[in-house]
Amino acid sequence: MQPAAILEAALYVSDLEEAERFYGEVLGLEHISKVDGRHVFFRCGNAVLLLFNPDATEVPPGPDARLPVPPHGARGDGHLCFSASAEDIEMWKTRLQTHNIKIEADFEWPKGGRSIYFRDPFGNSLEFAEPRIWGLD
């Protein structure tokens, strides 16, 4: 047995309002929900991107918690890669540059496929890549 897919991925951010603006307005992700001071969630294709304030999620749930989610959190720069076609990557590059977001790397992988790397306002490394870099279509 093995998992069928990744359902959700999490990044940790220091400013949820700025995260909501960046991921909603710049990247165009669909907003799902928000709890002030704790998290903001977005839909991305058939998956969900969870953006958490680690100061809030590192605290264990109280005995009366509605959802007993175990504590979690991370510090430092995370990484997330979004799937994109070669044509879409070129459009994303232009859009990011329009928003004054620096492209840190733009290259073709040795076995085929292109990636571009950039950072969110919190230092997380984000990437748009063709699925074929991993032999996926």
C-alpha cells in the first residue's frame, strides 16, 4: 500500500494577512478559510495549501478543543513546488516580475523540464516546475 496523493501541504509564515494577500492576489489561489492569528488555507488544484502561524500551532490543543490537532510548526525557510506547463512557467515568470518578485533560478533539468524559483514574503522557497522533471505527465 502507498498513499494515492498529497492532499495538503503546509508552510509557516509570520504574517497571515500578508500571506493571504500574496498567495491570494499574486499567486491567484482560491481562499478556503481563515482563523485570525492561526491560519489561512487555499485550494490549489486537487490539494490544499495550509499557511500557519507557528506561534499558534505549536501550542497543544486544550482539553475542550473542538478539533484535537496535535501541535506542529517549523522555523526557517520551507519549500513548495507548484506544477506548471512550459507555457505557464513563462507566464508565471512575467507575472512574478510584474509584482517585483525576483526569480532566483530559471533552468532546464538534465533529464528535461524547466523550473523557476522565487521566494514568498517570508523567505519560503517556491517553485513552478514541469511535472516531467520527476517523470510525471
